[in-house]
Amino acid sequence: MTSNVVLTTGLALILIGMWGLLTHRNILRIIIAFSVMGTGTHIMTVAIGYVTNGTAPIIDRALNLSEAPVRAVDPIPSALVVTAIVIGLAVTAVMLAYAIRLYQSKKTLSIDAFTESKW
Amino acid sequence: MVSSFLHPLNIFIVGLGGGFLIPLLSRLGKRWVAIAFILSIAAMTLISGFSFLILLQGGPPIDILTGGSTPPYSINLRLGLAEAVFAFGVNLVALFGSAYFVREKYGTMVLYLLVVMGIQGMVMTRDLFNLFVFLEIVSIATYGLLSLQETPAALSATFKYLMATILASTFFLIGTVLLYGATGVLNIDDLIAKSGLIVGPIGFTGLMFLLACLLLELKPFPANGWGLDVYETAHSGVAALISGGVSAGVFFALIKVLPLFKPQLDLIAALGATTFVFSNLLGLQQTKARRLLGYSSIGQMGLLTLAAALLEQSSADEAAFLVIAGLFVNHLFAKVGLFWLAGYLGKERLQDWSALVGPPAAIFVFGILLAALCGFPPFPGFWAKWQLVMNLAASQRYIWIVIVLFGSLLEAAYLFRWFGQILQSSGKTDRLSRSSVALLPIFAMALLLATSGCVAAFLMGLTLWTSIPLIAGLILYLLDRVSGRTKCFGVLALTLVGGI
């Protein structure tokens, strides 16, 4: 059974991130909104694999083979979330690099200054 | 021995290995870097080409299982005939396109290699999360390639591209996780088999996020300004790679998961149709060449989406393969060739392309690329549209035929208006000063279009007789000095003979 509190927190963070994306016009704030959304996705991923009163998926004295399917936390979402965090880090780094370049070209971080194309 | 060297898994080994090797070789000299870069792409092309030949001769699909176990305990990749068409097509284009990157810094070459490898991964993988990883590899490498242009317009266009694609990939991740929560599997084939479990709010939300990502990545109308700006401002080689290669990877991902969206197929087809018609309608008012090519590219992706959804509905697998492969190959070679031509010319306004009239070969190849894009015989786009229309007629879906024909008519209108404009304004602009050697990859695209058209005609059991309008056009062009009346009679006679 998944943890509803953690799942709801994750979904709430995703929505807050989306709201931030839609309402802010400063590039750094937009990047922060993306990070909040990404964190929400990661929390949601972990919540999907969570098992109430479960334990780590390591078969030993504390968890025997027959109990594993019901008591062990699903390891796959944990593996997925590690990959997703690494990818999220790379994407944020690229966005920040572009933010620096945009700032150097117009000396501002407001997207309103970049009028070459419609936003 | 040979088959183990040419195993499809080696595409990834070569891609990643080349990526590691190029920075090391940069210490020896630029020539070594260029050699390693071209050899890596040539090896990937050879591997996918070899697999394509085997599959074309009726070989079974090649399955790659990681860790020696079967799904769902492993990630599997598959190279069937459809995958091989996409992978080989993209590799061929990347090989010819590498000519425009050999003088760039080694980092650019590494990124180019990673984009090409990532597209192969997107095409071949059968695991939803692995698809996300390859999507991100392609996206991040593309962001790097887009930094080749440093004008404020290019930077802001790239940032918009970043925002849209990151939003799309976040949607993909949310969709993947929710679908895993609903079914407990990540393998696409298992997901399709267990699609009965995708019910309730979690399953439905997961499906919708997945669909939203793939449709957003295909730049649907009207949410496609971010894609158009990149097509207009990026390095022409990068714009060509995004238009032909990255879009192909995303589209193939959509085809793979399409059986999950059976109840939404009408919606997907309607979105494809809207994009196809409105992109071509907006293409009519464009004055800048690369923006026009961007609209045409987005329109073609709309047509592919429309065709895939409608043919999935009618469960016409063989027809679906011919239509999708034909449309894809046609768009890939023609659009990539046109973007390279845009880079070769360096002219922004449509009428400035009259510089092409100088070398006769250049205007000839431009005409071929435009004719192919319009879906004229004998190019593969014609056979694909023919098959699509026949299939739609057989299932009495006439409204979709009208949409396909109307959108195609609009596309032909602006492309041939452009062609006419160039011919009329010839001599008013500067002549080309660049060497014709840079035109060679573009000639190769024209040649590939003609070859693939003949193969498509052969596969569909049709004769080349249907290419008579194009041959007639060429004859009329050669007989331009003859009086108008004689030419009119000639056309009428040919129409009569063709009709009989």
C-alpha cells in the first residue's frame, strides 16, 4: 500500500512547481519552479514504491523469502528516483548555464527583455 | 563473427565509446578527433544497415536482453523491421550531416554522437523508464548543440525549447511512475498486455501525462512556437537533426505506446489533423525560409500522428508500416536536405534563395526536395499518402481523406509558390561564393529520396507509371523554348494517355 501522505505531498509540489512556471517571468524563479516540480515527481516516485510498516528489500534474518512480497519496500521506484535525480541535476545545470548566457546578453533575467520571439 | 561485431547492441557501445574517445584524441590533434567522430557514426550506420538488410530478407526481430534475464526482470531492446527503418534512416542522415560538424570543437562532436545514439535508444528500447532516460540523453545533448549559436534570439529560443522539453519529460516521468503504480510493470509489451489494470484515477492520470509528453514533444498546433523559433535560429545542421532525427525518436516512442491509448485514438488523430492543416495554413504567410521549413516539419509530424492513430484504429499493421515508414523516410531526407541547403545558402528571406539559380544542379536538387515534400511521385511520400488514402477509403472515413488532401494542397501551394518566386527573381541577388562540395550531402538526400521511392513502389506492387507527371514536368522544362500552345497540347495528350 502506498503512502497517501507522501503521495499527496509529491503531487502538491508538482502543482506548486507548475503554478510557479506559469506565474513568474524571472528566469531564475522559473528554474526554481522546475526544481520544485522535479522534487515533487521524485517524492511521488518514492511514495509509489512505499509499503506501510515495510522494511528494506534485503532478504536476511529480518525478512525471509516468503514475507518479502508483502513486507519489502518495492526497490524499483527507488532505483528510478536515483536516475531521475541525476538527470534532474544535469537539466538544472544546463538551465542555469543558459540563464547566465541570457543575463550576459541583455543584463537582465526577465523574460520580457527577450523580445526577439514571442513567449 | 561478423554478426557479433554488427550486433545492434554495439550501436550503444560505439556511441558511448566514441564519446569517451574523442576528448582523449583531441590531445593528439583535430584530425584524429574528426576521424574518430566520422568512424563512430559510420560504424553505427553500418550496424543498423546490416540489421536492416537481414530483417528485410525476413529475419526475425533482434531482441537484446540486459543481464541475461527476460522482462520484467530486465530491460529489453528490440530491433524489428520498423525500428531498423527508423534507426538506419537517422544514422544515414547523421553520417552525411557529420560533414557540417567536422570543423567544430570536439565537445560539439561528442554531443552530436550522443544525440544520434540516444535516438537509436528511443527507437529500440521496450522499457518505459529506459525510454525516459534516452529521451533525456537526446534532450540534454540537444541543449548543448543549440548553444552553437550565441545571438540573443538563438539564446531565448533555446531557453524556450528547454522549458517546453523539460516540462514534457517531467510529464513523461510522472506518467511512467503512475503507470508503474497501477500495473507494477515498466515493460511496454507487458503494459499493453496488462492495459486492463490501467483503471481508476492513478492509471488514467498516468496515461494522460504520458500522452501529453509525447504530443507536446511533437510540437502540436498552437503550442509550437518554441519549436519554430529553434528551427529558425539554430545552426542549420542542428535544426536538421531536431527536425528529422529527434522528432523521429519521439514519434517512434508514440507508436510504441499507441496501443495503450485505444479510447483516445480519435483525439490523437484530431490533434494530428489540426496540426497538419493549421501549420500548413500558417506556412502560407511565412517570409523566412527556415521558419517556413519549421512549419512544414511540424505539419508533417501532425500528418504522421494522424496516420498512426487512424491506422491503429483499423488494425491495419502492414498498411501502417508502409504509410508510416514512407512518410517518415520522405520527410527525413527532404527536410534534412532543405535545412542543410538553408545553412549552405545562409539566406533568410524566401526570395533570396534565388541565388540557387546559378548552379543548375543546385536548383535541380532543390526542386527534387520540394517535390518529395509535397508528396509527388515517384518519392516515398506519394506512395505512403496513396496507401493511407486507400486505407481510409476502404473503411469509409472520407472526412479524414479530405483533411489529408487539403493539408497536402496547402503545403504544395506554399512550397511551389516559393519555387516560382525563386525562378522569377533570379539574377537579382548575389551569386553563391561557397564551394559546391558542401552540396554533396544534399545531393545524397535527393538520391536517397529517389531510391527509397523506387523501393516503396516495388514494395507496394505499383509501377513507376504514376510518376509520369514529374517526368512530364521535366520534359516541359527542357522544352521551355517551344510555344505555349504546343506545350498545352503535349500536357493534354499526356493526361489522356495517363488516364487511359
